[in-house]
Amino acid sequence: MAVPVDGDPHLVTPTLESGPYLRSPVKIVVHSWSDAEGPSNAMQETAKQLNLNGRWGMEGRVPYRFIHVLLKFAQPQFENADPILEEIRSLKEPDEIQLLTRSASILCKSFLTLPKLIRAGKSELGLAQEMAHEIRSNGAESAPDVLIQSGPMAADGHHLPSTRKLKRKESLVVDASCTYAGYFADITRTFMIGRDATFEKLYESVLEAQVAAVNSSRVGATVGKVDEAARGNLSRKDLDRYFVHRTGHGLGLDVHEAPYIVPNGTERLQESMAFTIEPGVYMQGKTGVRIEDDLITTSHSNKVLTKSLPKEFGWWT
């Protein structure tokens, strides 16, 4: 899609995918192509109707194979548009906040069913399938990622569900996302079947770090200060070496977008930013804990969109 300073946007798309854009309330000039002919003619037609020479900002994920075709018919000067687009998208409009809130509500409701689904002997894949069904049944349009990480696999932050069976007195990290009207929610909770005093102490340390970062997520705070609230808390317990990722990321039409809550980050939080707070501890070959909530910054503090979902140790029993 090419969006000029003046005039209507032009879209090059397979005929198979063109329907929603032809019906769009926003006027879009659609240049469609079939599998038999490929995109070349549609690209050439676009170049003729829309002056594609001169300076154009490009989103970083535009596939090169289409740009390669476009360059046969025009010679634009491309510049990186991601900083501009990320800044625009990081500040949510009121209607976007409503959609994010609804998406988070659906995912919270789905997580509340986990205590009756979790049992020893069930496979990670089995639990992931049940959870995905629950999310869709509660009104989500999609449940693209349901990660179930048990035992030593809980130390791998993005371990995909496997045939491994859930066991008693092992960590169980459940990380799931869903969309409602295109907007993402992203929640992680950590469970255990049974009780273990050592694990409970580890869990409480992560929870304290998570709450500290949530409380520091205010307008004007730098993302680095929010990250330090979590990381510093874990450092005092000699656990920061097991915290191997950023404290959070933005939410919107993508599950990962600006702002990014990273160490030493200088970006300042602004009102109406949506993001996660999700510190974790990962002890390779042993166990893992992560607790994740979704937030919106307000004029005075923040609103935790996932507040209805408990996170104190043992809430699932």
C-alpha cells in the first residue's frame, strides 16, 4: 500500500485478498493480480497512476520480493518510516483503548478457567488446545499464541507446546495472546500442581518485581526506570542474572510494538500508551516463572487492563 501526502492510498493485492479493501469505508484504489499473472502488471499500473518517484517512507516489514518488482517501474528514494509509524501507533485513541480493554477482558476470563483444566498427566499440547478453544469461545477473533511451558521447559521463554506431560511440583508457565477487532491482549501466569516452598519463594520474588514495575509505570517515567524497578528488585535477591529479556512491550495491532520497556531506555511514557509488564526468572534445566499484565497509562497513574485476573501464589487452588 502506498499512501501519498495528497490523494487516495493505492493498494497492490492478490484478487483473492482484495474483498475487504474494496468494501472499506476508506477509499482505496485497488490494483489486484491473479496467481496466473503475478504482481508485475499491478505494480506497473500503480506506478503510472501514482507518482512513486521522490521520497517515500517505508515500513520495515515490506517484503523485498515486491519492492524488487516495483523498482522495475519507478525509482523512489526510500527512507525508514518505522520511527514515525511507531510513535503514531504508541498513543492510543479512546476507541482503541476500548478494544484493548475488551480483548484483555476476554483473555482474563479465559485464564480463569485454567484451574479446572490443569491436571497432572495432561500434555502441554492438550492444555494449549483447550485454552485456545476457551479463548475463542469467550469472544476472541483469534488466539494466535498459546504457549504452555512445564518443568525445565518453563526456563525457555518461548518454548512451543509439546507432548510433554504436566507433573506435580513443577513450574507451569502459560503465556497466551488473543485479538478482538484486531487489537491484542497478552497475559502470562505461572502455576504449580501441588506446593513447594522453594518455588513459592521464587514466585513471590518475581511477583514483587512485577508489582514494582507496574507501580512505576507512570506518565513521564522513562522506560529504563520502569525496567529498573523490576530488574533492581530481582537484583537485591541475586535473581537478576536469570531475567534475560525486557520488562515489557507495547500492545496494539501487533502483539509486540512500541513502547519497549528495556534496560537504560530513555523514551518517556506518555498518556494513553498500552504495554505489558512481564518480568521473569529462568533457571535453565530447572524451572521458570513469569507474570504478565497489560496496562494503559492515564493522566495520573495507569490502568491495569488485566486486574480481574489474580496473580498471588496459589490463586488457582
